[in-house]
Amino acid sequence: MLRRLLNTVIETTLQPSESAVYPNPFTKKETINFSWLTNFAPCFPVSAKNIKILTEPDQFYNTLLSLCHSATKRVTLVSLYLGNGNMEKKIVDTLKDNHYFKTDKLKVNVLLDYTRGSRFENNSRTMLQPLLQQNDTNCQVSLYHTPALRGLIKKHTPNRWNELLGLQHMKLYIFDDTMIISGANLSNDYFTNRQDRYFVIKDKRLTDFYSNLVKKVQKFSLKMDKHNNVTLCKDWQYSPFEGSKNQFVENAGDLIEQYLLETKDAQNVHKQEGFDTWIFPLVQMGQLGIEQDAQVTQKILAEAPRRSRLEIATGYFNLTGRYMDTLIQDCRAQCDILMAHPKANGFLGAKGLAGGIPWAYSIIAQKFKKQAVNNGQQYRINLLEYLRNGWTYHAKGLWYYPPNSEYPCMTLIGSPNFGERSVKRDLETQLCIITENAELRKSLHDECSGLYKMGLPAETERQVSKWVNIFVLLFRSYF
């Protein structure tokens, strides 16, 4: 009943054709047409000086360590998984050695994916166990388990393949009132030679929003104890893999949806003056009926006007059919799409069917390019492949350049890849950041240019084994 009521409210307030329900926070011609965002998501005004863009993996890692050391009140780590090497161990050790954690003043919350975090004997769970053993009163480790993995499928599907059905894929890291939003996991490659994006943002209201969102997800996730056992949270009665799947989905979805609606109303009802940048958190949990991010992304793609530019990056080129159709048929902006070259794909060299994934993305890109050509859009839509010697590529997001503008005024940054599983299967979040600050706009441009300078024109005639074509046909929505 609650879900039906909330859906009615959303459908009423989020219609693209309706005028804004909330005050327009923007003041300049490049940004003022984005007023519709206030109907979709809470708005957090910030000063551009409180946003720092990192560009290299080692900067990301060193910032994580520094903030783990200096945090005094809260640390929240949300990732697909935590790796099991020395660099990851140093993060755990830094938290263990934090004075405020030792004296029960610092609370540590960790949210990972259950299946990915449980893979291998030495895994994310065993890496985090020492934190719980030292202070399980002030530390909570939660593991999200997709409701799609249950019954005989759960019993007989081997590790790694069970991850295809759905994952906790959000990547955000909170330290007191500072957060890092990224697409990077907490793993050695992401600290050394796997290219991603990383924004460091200082804002209490935004970090409060995400801290509370994570607690909501933790409520319907599995809770790990210091003995590495997992159970349901005490105030949650619906198992993700036993009993009624519908009950779990309905109640978990209602919990998130109500929180998003309440926060949107609280943040957007009054116009807040004196800011030059506005942040809209977007959430996508397709299996739970949450489609906020997909709605906003779709509208951005559809309404980009002539003489504007969209720079779109994805670690894995598998755009949804709707996004592809929108880019070709509705979008009027110049579009440059940056994806991983097969040699820069993290699945390159993997055993078995997984080894075909880099070539599967290549096939999908070829088909998209052919569709663009058939519709006479080949000069407006360009495909590029990121290739850097010794590196893999995982960056994703979007930069919007207004008509005839040298610098972007908007970016999307976070975990979604704009693909089938991002929309339908995984838990995702990203920020839509709108800025009128000249310095931040230039920084966004520099970040974007730094990635695209590693892009080569995509090879659209690459020969791929026939079995990979069959693989794409059968499993496209799973990767």
C-alpha cells in the first residue's frame, strides 16, 4: 500500500512536462534550465571551494589514509568490496590505530556486497574482522545480499557467477563531514594503476544525507559479527534469500523511497541563497523499484540542445537500449563517449567466459556505432577507447558543456556505468553537480580533458569470436 501511494506521489511530482514545484536555485543562463532537478532529488547547495577533484589513484589512496587517521566522529566506507592485500590492510590498521576509535568516540560503518565480499578464503570479511574484534560496539560491518539470489540458484551457482544477479555497487567514503564520491573500490588496483574519478567534498548536510542512506541500506543487509557470522539486523524481519521475495523488495524499497521523498521536501522547499554550486544525490536500486538516477540521466541525455556537448565516460560500454535510442534520436548535443579499450579492460585475460567480456563490450559498441550511422548521426556521436600502457580503465560519468561554452557547468560522478545492470540489478549512486563557479568549471574541464587525451578512435571493425556474439545475446543484461 505504501509503495503504491509513494509511486502515485512520484508520478505526480516528477512529470517532465510540469513546471517546477520547488524554487529554482540557479541564476545563470547556462544553469537555469536545470531547475527540473529539484523535482527529482534533494538539492544541497555548497561552495565550490569545498570541492576538490583528484585525478590519480595514489591521491585517492593517500587521501583515504589521511582521513582514516584524522576522523574523530564517524567513518563510513561503502564499496563493492575491500581487497586483501597490504594496501587494504593499511586502511584497516589505520582505523584500528585511530585514537578516537580506541576511545569509543569514533563510529565506523562499512557496507559491502555479500557475494563479492565473501569470495575467496581471505576476503573482505576476514580483512575487516580485526576491527570488530577490537571494538564491535563502535563498528558495524554490513553485507548487502541481492534478493535475486535465492533457492536453487543460490545453492548451486558458483562464486563469481552468483555476482551476476545483483550487487551493492555504490562507492562513497565518509569521514566526519567530508566525503569522497567515486567509482573506485577499496582495492590495490584502484590505488595504483586503475583509472577512475574521485571528488572530495566537505559539507555536513550532504554527508549526513549519505550517512543516513547507508544506515537505511544496512537495515536490510546482513550484519557481520566479530566471529564472521552474519544475521539479519534485529529490527528487520525479511530475509533477502529466504521466505517471500516480494515482501523483502516491497519493504526495503519503501524504506529507501520514503527517505528520498522526505529529504527532497526538506531540502528543496526553501531557496538557499549565497551559493555557487548545487549537488543532487541520485540513487538507483532497480531491484527495489528505485529509479531516480535513471530518470534524471534519461532527461539529461534527451534534452541536451544543439551546440552543446556531452562527454560521457563508462568503464564498461553496455548502455541501456533506452539510453542508446535517446542519444541517437532525441539528443542534439555533440557526444563523445569514452570507454575502455579491450586491453584496458579489467576482465582481459580472465579465465572462461569472463575472458570474453572485453570483446563483448566491443561488439555492443560496434552495434551502437552502426545504429548511429544508419540514423545519420555518425558525425555527432564519437566513440573513443581509453588506452594507457600498464593501466586499466574504470572511470565513468558525464560532463555537460552548454552551447558554445569552453567549460562544463554540470557533471555526473559516482558508481553507475549507464549500463543494463547499473539500471536494473545493482545498488548505485552518483552526484549531479551543477556549478556557476568559473574556477570549478575549469577544473571539471581539466579533469575531463585529462581522461579523453588517452582516448583513441574506437575500432569499429574489430574481429571477435562468434561465441562472444552468442554470449552478448544471452547475458547482456548481466554485465
